[in-house]
Amino acid sequence: MCECGRCSYIKRKGWAITWGIALIIPAGIIYLINYGIFGDPAYLLKDFLSSVAFVPIFYLISTVVIDRFLSSRDKQYMLDRLNVVIGAFYTECGMDLIKMSFVFLSGFETANSKLSGISSWRENDFAEIGGFIQKLDYQVDSRKGSLQDLKVYLLSKRDFILGMMQNPNLMEHQTFTDMMLALFHLYEELAGRPQLSDLPESDMDHLSGDMKRAHKLIIIEWTSYIKHLKRDYPYLFSLTARKNPFNSEVNIVVSGT
């Protein structure tokens, strides 16, 4: 059986012609019946032209309006699914990384105070906090904590992080992709050094910069994620608020008061 490109093209063209004839014949029969009943060719011509005039409008409605609506709905569905992936990231390692970062930070007290009260945030609070953290002048110093512990932890989560980065839906969420790339870059920087003690000051400064980039993106993406939870999944938001790493007074156990 011939499977060359030319034969395949001829088959597809023949199929299209067959369908075209199959659609034209009943239309012609209907017009003949119409003519047989009313016997008015002027009316048939007017009806035909009216139908042809409606074709561009039908095309506009079907391919622009409806297609855009369906694309928007599909995109929202995909983003909702992606938020499940984002939630898995923070459950698996994101929250731990936030807690591990505290020892390396200085000048983050103001942001820490703001982030401790997410349970009472309103819509505009979520919109403002990302920009606030982005502009906040705080420091991450790789000398203040154990880089070896951070390296071991990231190594234990390497396969999980790589698996998430292979998710094609991440291409629809640029900020989360940027965060994952920054985090994986930090892992590669730490994993590439056989030992993390007695490093030159210039290298410690370099690692501090890599840590700050990843930390800032993790925090900003976390606030965006909990905004989604508060709007669409209040019960998940309640759990996240009771596990807030920025608030030492929270308790996952729901009290009676």
C-alpha cells in the first residue's frame, strides 16, 4: 500500500471533494424543492445572497468570539491545575525552604511582620505585598547559616524539582518557572562545590546573591498562590494560614475559640 506524501495528499484532497459534493447535493435539492413550491427565482436568489452575506458574520462569531471564550476557559482550567502543582511544591519543599532561609536573612523584619497576618488579608493586600517584597532592601548572607545543610536538603529534593520543571504547563506560568529555575540554579551552585567551608569572600557573596534571588521569588510566588487559595479554595487557605511560616503563634490544630 502506497504511503508516500503525494498519495496521502491526493487521499486528503479526494476526501475533501467527496464531503463537498455530499454537502452541495442536499443544498441543491432543497433549493429545487423551494423553487418547485414557490416558483420564484428572485426569492431564491435573494435568499441565497442573504445566506452568503451571513457567512462572514458566522465566521466572526464562531472563530473569534466563541474561540476566544473557549481558549480563555481552557487557559483558566490549565492555570487551576497548575496551582495544584504549585501547592505540591510548597507542601513538599517550599515551606521548608522558607523556614530554612530565616537564619540567613537580615532586614526582613518588616516583610516578616506583614506576612504573618495573611489570614486577615484583603484583595489589595495580596496585590501590594509582591511589589513590596520585590522592592524591599534586605540581605541574604550565606555566611550566617549552614550551606551544607541547605545543599543536603536540596539534593534530597532534586528529583522532585526536576520532575516539576518537566511539566509543560509551567510554560503558562512564567513567574513560577522563573522561581524553579532560580532554585535549581542555587542547587547546582551548591552541588558543584565539593566543600562549602573556607570559600573566598567573593564566592560567599556570589552564593548570597543566588540565595536572595531564589528566596525572593519563592516568597512572591507563595503570596500569589495563597491569593488563589483564598479566592477559590477557602478550606485550603485556612490550612495554609494555620501553617504560616512567618507567624510563630499559629497552630495547625483548630481551637474552639
